[in-house]
Amino acid sequence: MSNTKKIALTGIKPTGVPHIGNYLGAIKPALELADNYDARYFIADYHALNSLKDRDLLKSYTYEVAATWLACGLDPDKVLFYRQSDVPQIFELTTMIMAFTSKGLMNRAHAYKAIVADNLEKEKDPDNGVNMGLFTYPVLMAADILMFDADYVPVGKDQIQHIEIAADIAEAFNSNYKVEALKIPTGIASEETQTITGLDGRKMSKSYNNTISLFLPEKQLRKIIMKIVTNSQEIDEPKDPDSCNVFALYKLFATKEQQEALAERYRAGGLGWGHAKQELFELLNTVVAPMREKYFALMDDKSYIDKVLVEGAQKARDIAQAKIEYLRGVIGF
Ligand code: TRP
């Protein structure tokens, strides 16, 4: 890892099985970024704990997320890949920066405000269902980022405010000690996340229950693709590819030539929705099949995943420990 490269860091919350929206919007772009950056990608399991208290589920999601990233091509020799809970220094940094984080900053965080607004709308106590982990979520996230001197943080648009909060906290810390102790991070929002269409035509999201899991076995993949919502046009009618949920997904995986060829068949008429869906299934299946095979092999024998995470944890802790010792000095401990 050359230290002249800029550092890119992101966290992945293990709160569900990765779907094709995650793949196109987060995994693929992050892996491309890793070619040009010193990449540090981690599983944000302490962030997941705020909402996920079932130990077996937390464990299996953690494995599934790790296996997914490895199957999609994450090279642990190139990318520092670790589990947040394996790096206790992050929690020490969290406590350090708590003292530089105004409570008002937390009150203004969109995610927290949305929960409060929802509670008020339902005439519940404003803090109903809000634990302190959730309320202070942006502080832990700031520690994740500041611990590893991240220059860039690729995230979905909804997370950009959290990166700004991390930058605010770093500035407050630095200006107090009159030293650039913490690097000011910049968030980069992946545009794509917003435009990946789910089964029902809305943005693909776990909360809408309209996702297509990335590594469904072939039969199930076909079955779910057949459930994509279309209009009620007959086979013979010419169809508009640009207003079609099936085509919207097809486009994301197809070459220009494939896109044009299918669009042509839409416009000509004679292509039924079942045919269009079969085309999408075949294309998607071809793209995911090699990754899916790796994924199931990794999940079958988890020892490789364990090894990668143990080695990643060791490297991450070494970096983090050096930073913590430096920061303790800055503070005057
Ligand atoms: N909050 C992020 C999400 O929900 C996950 C996350 C945790 C993260 N810590 C991070 C992302 C640090 C980037 C950097 O998607």
C-alpha cells in the first residue's frame, strides 16, 4: 500500500442480505475506487447493533456481507477489510470526540430527526425507540472515519450529512489544540444509488421490500424477476422501454448494443412482458453466476472469511493504536 495514495474509507452496516441496488450503488463503485485509492472498507457491526439485537442474525448478516464483498472481487491484500467491533480504539476515539460534539449537532442529524418526526406524527413520545447508540450514531461514524485519516468517504446521499458532522467535529478538535490532528474528510455521494429501480418501480430499498437479493439461486432469481411490476399491454402492442421497470434494470447490466437490441424489440411489438423478464433474468444470471459461485463457496466454509477478518483486524488495530497514542498526547493524557 503506497502511502502517497489518498485514503478512501467506507462502512457497510450488516443489517440485511445485500441486493442488486447495494451491488450497483455501493459495492461495485467502491471496488473500482480501490484501484486508485488506499481503500479501507469495514463492516459497521456496532452501528447495526442499534437496531439489530438478534445475535444469530447479526452474525449471519456479518458473514453474508463479508462473503458478498469478497465474492464481488474485494482483494484483501489491496483493501484493508475489517470488522468495526474488532478495533476497540475506535470506541476510545468516540469518547475523545464526544467532548467536542455539541448535542445540537446530534439533534439536527436527519436520521434522528426523521424518527422524532415519525413519533410525533403517530402521537408517541418523541424519543420512542431511540437509544443512545442511535442518537450518537454520527459520533461513532465520525470516529470510524477520523481514526483512519480518510480523505474520501463514498456513501449514499442520505449519509452525506454524517460526513459533514465528522468534518465539523474534526475541525472543533483541531482548532482547540491548534494542530491538524484529525484529517477533514470529504463525502462522495454515489448518484447511482438513487436510480436503481426496485420490483415495484420505486427506488430499490430494503425498507420498501422491493429488492432483488444479489445471490439468489437461479430458480429464485427467475421467480422474483417475473414479479416485476409492468403495465397491462398485450404482447402485440409496441412498448416504451424507457417507462418500463424491467428495462430500467436491464440497462444497468447490459452493453449499449444489448440495450439497443432489446429496446428495438420493445418498440416493434410482439415482445410480451414474460419475454422481457426472461431476457433480464438471463442477462442478470450471466453477470452474477461467477460471483454467486464464489459466494456460496465462501459461505460453505467460513474459514477463509474468518482469516481475512482476523488479518484485517490486526492491521487496522495497528494503525488505530498509533493514532490513539498520538491523540492522547495531543489531549494531554
Ligand atoms: N452509516 C452508514 C450507512 O448506514 C454506515 C457507516 C458506518 C459508514 N460508519 C461509516 C459509512 C463510516 C461511511 C463511513 O450506510
